[in-house]
Amino acid sequence: MIALPEIAGATLLALVCSLDRAAVGQFMLHRPLVAAMVLGLWLHTPQTALFIGVITELCWLVWLPVGGSIPPDDTVIALAATFVAAQKAPAMDPAVAVLAFFCAIPGGMLAGRLEKRLRHFNGYAAKQLGPLMAQSERPLACLRRWHLRGILVFGAIALLSWLLTLGLSWALYPLVAPVLLPLFEALSPVVLLLLLVLASSAFLAALTWRYGWVLFALGFWSVTGLVYGI
Amino acid sequence: MVFKRSSLNKQRLGPAPWWRLWWHSLTYQASWNFTCWQSLGFCYLVAPGLAAIYAQPDQLRQALSRHLASFNTHPYFAPMVAGVCLRLEAQAAAGQPGHMSASEFKALAAAPLAAMGDSFFWGGWRSLCAAAGVTAAVCGQLWAPVLLLVLFNLPSLILRLLGPVYGYHSGVGIIKWVQSLHLSDAAYYSKGIAACLLGGAAALAGTISAFAPAVAENTPGWWFWTVPLWLLPLRYVLKRWLQLEWLLLFLLLVLVVVAYGCRWLQGVF
């Protein structure tokens, strides 16, 4: 049973973080590592949040929010995965965290597409403003009103994305958990390594392969050597 | 025409428009759209300065309309562009227009600044800060997100706070200053350092990570040293065939089908 304060707090956090993605601030509060951690502290599962934050942070790091490109909503993926994992396993369990992360991906992808569609509403405001400002007695107030109205559009996008992603991952989790949880439990000692390698591959795909791979390998072998005193 | 310093002093803006510009820069992309991008946001950004420059309502209305044209640049560079535009508007209002109008400057500067800002802030610096945060997080440090926030926001906040004032005082010459920063090179090196940090984070994830205590107790086998080699085919698949989210969904689907298939076979035999 989900407690009302928990879901209300998570929704408020999702709203604030999603607004930070583009509309307000852009202080990187929306980065999965940050957003998941704040939610984890709120739900008393900081280790689970950190685990999910790390995976989600790296998976879509290569996507740049430039021009009209809207990547999958990694903020709501991290938040929904943390919320579901915290509800299913109050103590840190890598298998549950990975499964919750997988279940949140379809919702996050749909949320990205939804955002693209809803952003067109702001275009309507932009078309209207020119003639309105020319007639208005107070052009500055008119400009402020139409510009800040965009925050409402982004707020609506944020709430819809959050509800969609949370709902989908909440519905998907019990369907796949009986068959996948034992597998992820067996893999849990190396599951973070596997996902980090997968996510790093996506990051290195955006670099010249020699440059990126040599530096990755250098970092990997140096740290392994240091850890084992070689 | 050479711009005289005395007339700039006459048009000097007090602190209030600068603070309001900075405040407005926080919601710069609130009305982002596919029709004219950040035009409303830019108009909203320069509005306090224009109101200080143009006392007559008609002049102000015309100036605002000029800045409603399509515009798109990196959001952290936009306040600096606004500073330069306010200087050009102040010059024009003082009857000493320079060799370029504010609209012409916007049209010329938007794309190069967007390219440099996207490449450095989104492509390079953000990756480096995220990799540093991830490395700390893999070791189980709860302050890892704070590291990401502080590292990333230091240069971006300085640029957003001081950019408009510096832009106003430097005028169109600000572009030379931005070029002298060599942001594209900085982005390239930041990505390289990020790749190196991610290699370190992967090694930590398989050895002493807070999330894999069972592994930490044992020395991993020879296979562990081959992990960087796994990246080569994976990178190829992700670059040529599939985006990561589709690969993850495909993996999930395959795992579910295989798991249900095994159960069904167990039932049959």
C-alpha cells in the first residue's frame, strides 16, 4: 500500500525536477543521479536511489538536449524506478533496483514523445503574442504573461510524464518479477558492472573509438591494478 | 562609427535591470517551441533593459517587437547575448548606432554560440561532472550528487551571472573572448577525461563497489581484465544499429521470453 505523503512528495519532486530540465533554472537538479538521490532520501532508501541514479545517469548521458531533440525522459525513469524499488524492497537489493529500472524505460520513452507533442502548444502562444503586444497598453505585462504561461505547459508535461512512467512501471513490475527476479538475483554481484559497461559503450559511441576506448581501458586497468596492488 | 564612452555612460543601466535580467534568465526557456524557438524567452530576457533604455512606450513596443524574431542559442550564453544587444540598443537610442544592429548581432552570434555551448556544457562538461559523480557513487558515497551539482554549476552560474554585464561592456567584441576560450577543445578533453573516469568507475563496480560486496571479497578471474574489450562490439552495435533504450527493451523482452519458455519446458518434461 502506497502512503499518500510518499506519492505526493514524489510527484512534487518529479514536477520540480522535470521543470528544471528545460523551463526553469537548468541547475541539473533533473540529472538522474541527483533526482533519484533526493527521492531516495525522502523514502529512506538512499543506497537503492544511488544505484538507480548511477545506471540511469550513464545510459542517456550521450543525448544532448539541443534544438528540437528531446531524449527519453531519464529524470522520470530514475524517479519511477526509485519509487517502485523502494516500495518493493525497503532495503537495498540490486536485483529489485535493476528490474525497477528496466520496467521504467518504456514509460520514459513514451514521456519523451509526449513532451515533443505538447511543446507545440507554446508555438501557438508565440504566434499570438506579436499582434497582441502591438495593441496592448502594457506590452511588458503581456509579454510576461504569455512567456510564463509556458511553465504551465511544461508543468503539465512533467505531471503527465511522471504519472505515465510510474503507472507503466508499477503495472509492468509484477508481470516480469516472478521470472526475472531470480535471474537478476543470481547476477547481482556483477549486474552494476554489466550495466556500466553497456552505458559506457553508448557514451563511447559518440567519441572517436580509439580516443574513447583507449582512455576507458586506461582508467579500467589502472584502477584494477591499484585495487589489487599489481 | 566609433562608439563614444561618454554616451555609454549616459545610457548606463543601474543594477536593477541586471538583477531582473538574471532573474528572467532562470525561466529563459519557459516558452520554448518549435515555431520560433526561444524568441519569447529572449524578448523576456532583454525586456527590463529595454524598459530602462526606452522611456517612450511606442519606442519600447517597437524594440520588444524587434526581439520577437526567431532565435535559438545555448541557454547559458543567451544572457551574454542579451547584454550585447542591450549595448547596441543603447547606442542606437543615443543616436550613435554601431556598424551592426542588435538584430543583426543576434542572427550572427546565435548559431556559433549554440554550437560552442552545446558542445562544451552539454557534451563535455556535463559528461565530465556526471562521470565524477558516478565514480563517487559507485564507491557508495552519498554526496556524489552534490559533487555533480557543484562541479557543473560553477562555470555555468558564473557565465549566467557575469555574462550580461561583460557582454554590455565588451559589445560585439565578446565573440573574440568566447573564441579565445577554445570551448570545443575543452569539450573534447572533458569527454576524454569522462571516458577515463568511467573506466575507473567500471573497475570499481566490479571490485570494491559498495553494491557488490561479494565480489570485493574475492580477486576476480582473468576474465575481469578483458572487460574493456567487451565495449568494442557493444559500441559498434549502439553506433550503427540500435539506440541504448531499444537495446535495453530488447534485452528485457528476450529475458522474459526465455524465462517463460524455460518454465513452459519444465512443465512439459
